[in-house]
Amino acid sequence: MLRKVILTLILLSAAVFASAQDLRVSDIQVGGNTRIETSKVLAEISIKPGDLVSLENIDQAMQSIFKLGYFDDISVEMTEVQGAKVLTFVVHELPLIRSIVFVGNKKLKDDKLVPLLTMRTPSIYNRIKVEVTLEQMKNAYIVDGYYAAKITPDLQVDDKNEGTLTFNIVEGKKILIRHITFVGNTVFDKDQLLDEMETKERWWLSWITDRGVYNKEAMSLDVERIKAAYHDEGYQSVRVGEPQVSLIKDEYLDVSIEIDQGLQYRVGEVTISGDLMYSQEKLRKLVRLQSGDVFGTSALRQSILMLTDVYADHGYAYTNVTPLTNKDQQLQLIDLNLEVEQGARVFVERIEITGNTKTRDKVIRREIPLLERDLFSAKKVKEANRRIRNLGFFDEINVTNKPGSDETKTVLGVEVTERSTGTFSIGMGYSSSDKLMAQGSISQDNLFGYGMRLALSGTMGSYSTNYSLALSDPHFLDTNWTLGGDIYKNDREYDDYDEEKIGGSIRVGHPIGRKSKLYMTYRYEQLDVSNISNNLTETIQDEAGDSTLSSLTAQIVRNSTDYFEDPSRGGMSKLSLEYAGLGGTEKFVKSIAEHRHFFPLPWGTVFSIHGELGYVTSTDSDDVSITQKFFLGGIRTIRGFQYREVGPREEGDYIGGSRMGYFNFEYLFPIYKKLGLKGVLFYDTGNAWTDDENYFSDMRNSVGAGIRWKSPMGPLRFEWGYNLSPRDYEDQSVFEFTIGKAF
């Protein structure tokens, strides 16, 4: 186009302006346009009828018209009509785009590419918008790891000057990071720095997990994470360069990051000034940085939080702690002064709950240990966050405070994002204990938004059939009382006999502490034991027939874990005592004590200790029924042993124990956090004993490993246990899996 503009100007110069003098034009006209209004073109021309016109004026006018983006060719004609000079700008319009199509895109479907278009149909073709679209599409492919993707626009125009714009895409293969290298790092080695980063090198499961994809935004955050790691080690002047990314043979990426570590600083003098609630000596004990320590940013941040929390727990919600530092580069020391601005004492003016589209306000409000007009407490705000999260009804919870109507008041804001709490499933499966099975279930953990729990399930397997219906209200009639119940029918075929149970229970509970609850449960059950093999011991033969159970159980439950669904710290304890003999044929007392504790470890790993002890004894002259005794073995007790095959034997048959005890030691580590995939290493030990045997005698031991996945179907466990001292009748190892409860 530019050549034609220049040529036109040369011809005009030779033919019309040979005298090199400006001409006065009588009229300005536009020709050649069919879709673009003449007025729109004239609005861009600064020349007006009656003006003296030079070549420079015409050049400026043509450039202005061209910038509209609607034309690919512009020329100028000068004519004389009855002695009047008429200047005509002749334009050739770009085609009208009737449709836009994508060809060759498989990894990114049309619905991902269409939002990236900077033009819509119908519209006039615009080269600039096409270039912007190309850039955005290429970036979208780069984000997904397709660095070698090639996109070529192709415009096909018909005789009506209307066309189809086609983006021909050659996606190529996904290109992942082969190596991440660091230059200048001596404080941390490569593995330590990679642990700080979200971006990772490719590995053998990248085809599933997408590990190794380069994302510019994520890498920018990784640079800040690397800086933070150095800051925590006292390297306050560290500089981390922009990552240099190299595309090698369109096959993989190499990333290089240059680091200038600088000097390491330690803490000099530590002082606290301003509004001191306690003595400086007492407050200084809350500061994680002491003279001589490495000056770490995390420790400084924790110190500020500790101080602000102390003040906030006394109602000073807006206390401001400002760290003032004085750096001595020669001595490599930083003096620290924490200046405290206390502010006014604050009370809760009101509590605002937002985001709950299903859950009733009262369900959330009763988990908040603060009432309107209460003195503000940071500790109680944190507790509210923990308790609301543990309801399990929300994906996100954010409890904040903001200024109220005056400086002595605050508004407590609770913002939640609802999650689906109802599930419906039906299908076929395979269980390591039940073999082939069909199952169906309907459950709702937040029935009608009131926090009630309803579950209806049924399972039919090769060796068992189970049906159950359960309903529980943790705040019956808006009180702190829990009321619930269930009915069930279980049929199971063991190797040596069949067992059929039908029954139900009613349960009430009430808190007896901030994290503890007392439950009382009445249970009634009818049991039929049949099809006992003739070659079994007499102890088992005597169990044939019907029996009834009518019992009352008292149970104390304490849960101090940080997050009920996936704990990393704290413990869960259960202590129960069941008395059977309120009618019925079963007469016994059974006590069980259980505790599990979690210890957070570096790199997001967790160590867990779980133990359970039990004892059952008859309250009349008859022995305790075998159906009430303890059988260990299997994925829920001692792994590496078959289900119900740890405990006393009589003539080669397992008869169950009146005593039992076992312990599980587990080390859990993340495999892929986004998928909720974890690995576990474990050591199990325990046994069941008769009344004639002592607790902890002849302990059975196993070790093993497994994978746990918080899948859309529910928690999955795949675990392999190795029997450390197998007997002649036992397997050396056992593989099992379950779908259901995590612990």
C-alpha cells in the first residue's frame, strides 16, 4: 500500500503541482467505499474545502485514513469541474470477515480459542487485531507446554469482497522442562531450591501430571520463593535474575537462573517500643529473633504476628507493629526495633456472613465463638475459621475483621464458597475382601442447609450384602444436643460360617468441653449364625442359632486436629464402654480406647501414630459370643495379614480374642498435591488374646507401603503389607484396597 501512496504522490507532484505551488481545493470527496460510511472517512481528513493543499497535507490525510484499519489501498485523484479543483481519495476496502475457523487444534478446543479472538463476525478484516490474536493463541499454547505450536492465518475472499479467516494450527508435541540449573548458589543446592519452587523438571509421570510445564507467572512467583528462602537464611540482599529459557530442537526446555547471594546478616540489638501492654522483657520473649540469630524474614513475620495476636486477644484488633531496622554492612548485623501502635480497644459490632447460597446463616454462626458486642479476640477468630472449615460444607472460608461505625467497633466478616455436599453413586467394583460387588448410595451432609446428615447405602458383593439408613442432627432443635439414629441389615459369608444381622440404634450427644463430646447410644440387634462347617472347633459350633443384643454405649470423643478431613497436627481420641444386657441374650461389657496423633514434618509430610486397646467380658456364666470378640488383620487394623486372621486359634480355627491391642505408625508424604495423591510407609504391630494371655504378648509385626487418593468417588486406599514373621498357614504379604473412610 505504501508504494502506491508514494507513487500517487509522485504523479500528483509531476502532473498537478509542477509549479511547486499549493493549490486551493473547492471540494473533498471519497470514492471506492461500499461498507464504510463516507462521513467516517472525511472525519479523519484535516483538509477542508477552500483550503490551500500541499503534498504534505495530502500525505497526512492518506495516513490518517489508513490508520482506520479498514482499507488496504488508498489513492488520490485531482480533477477540475467547471474550473473548481476537486480532491478525491479513492479507497479499496479490506474484505468483510463472515466466519472464523480453526483447523488442526486438538489440544486446545475451539471453546478455549474463541475467547482469544480480538475480532468478531461479521467485521472488517484488521491486520493488527489478527496479529494480537495470533500472539494470544501462541501464549495459550505456551501455557499448556506447546512451545513449538505454529499458527498461520489464511484469508480466502470471494468476488463480493467477503471472506473466511482460517487459523491453520500445527500444535506439535508438548515441550517440558528438561533441566533447571542455578548459577551462583552455594547456600542451597539444586534440590533444595527446586523444593521451594512450584515449577519442576519433567519426570516419568509427566504425561499424567503435566509436571515440567513452563508457566511464566508461576516462574515469577518461584523467583520470589527463592528470594524468600535466602531471606530466611539471613541473605537480605540476595538478587535472583530473570529465568533464561532455551528451546532446544523443539523438543525440550532448559531453564537457567542466576543468583547473587550477597552477605548473610545476623540480629544485632532487639528492642520493642511504643504502646507496651507488658514489660519489654516479657514482650521480647514473643520475638523469634534474638541477638546473634540469623536474621530470617519468616522469623520476623512470626514475631510480628505473635505480638499483634497478644494485643488482638485483648481487644486491640488494629494494633500495628512496624519493624524498624538498622543495617551494619561491615559487621553484617541488623538492629531491630519493633514499634507498637496499640490503637483503640475494639468490640464486635456485627457479624456478616456472605457466600452461603444453601447453608443457613445459623449453621455458620453457631460455629463462631464470638457474639455481637463481645470484645474482639484474634484467637477466637482463628478458632471460628477452623470450626467452619471442619463443617466440610465449603471449599473456601475467609474470616476477617474490618472497621465498624467508629474506631471502637469492628465488623466480623465470614465469606464462604459452598461445595457440593450431596453425593449419588451407583456402579460395580471389586474389593479385596468382598471380591466382585455392586453398590449404590445417596448421602447429604448438609440436608436442607441445616447441617443434618443423611445417608442411604446398599452394597451387594460375592460374600456380603449390606443396607443402611442413617440420619443425624448435630444441633437438634438449635441446641448443642446431637440426635441421630440408623437402621441396618448386614449379611456376610465367612469362610467357615454365615452371619446375618438386622438392627438399629439411637444416639444422643452433648459437648463436655471445647473439643470433646459425650455420646450415649442404644443399640438393638438380631443376629443369626448359620451354615457352620462341621469340621470347625466346638467353640464355633456352639454359636449356631439366633441371638439378640440390647446394649447401651457411653462414648467420649475428643478431636483437636487442625482439619478433620486431612489432619496434619493434633489428635483424635475415643473412649467407649458398652453394656449389653438390657434384655436380649447377649450379656457382656466391652471397653475400647483409641487414639491417633499427627505430627507435621518438613516438605508437607506427616507422621501419624495410632493405637487401639479393647477388652470384652461376659456378665453372666456364659462365654462372650464369638461375634462380639476381637478379630484383627486387614487394612483397617494390622496390614500384611488377611482380614480377621490375627488372634487366638483353636484347632486351627480363629475364635477371636477377649483382649486386643494394636498400633500403626505411618509416614505420609505428598505425591501430587493437586490431585490429593499421597504415599504412605507404615509399620503395624499388635494381636488379640484370650483371658489366659497377657496384653502385648506375642505381638505380630508388619511393614509396608501404599497410596492414598482423595478421588471424586471418595478416599481410595491401596496398601501392601509384608508379614515380618509369617507362620506356616499365613501369607508372606497381602495387598488390599478400600473405598471410603480415610482412617
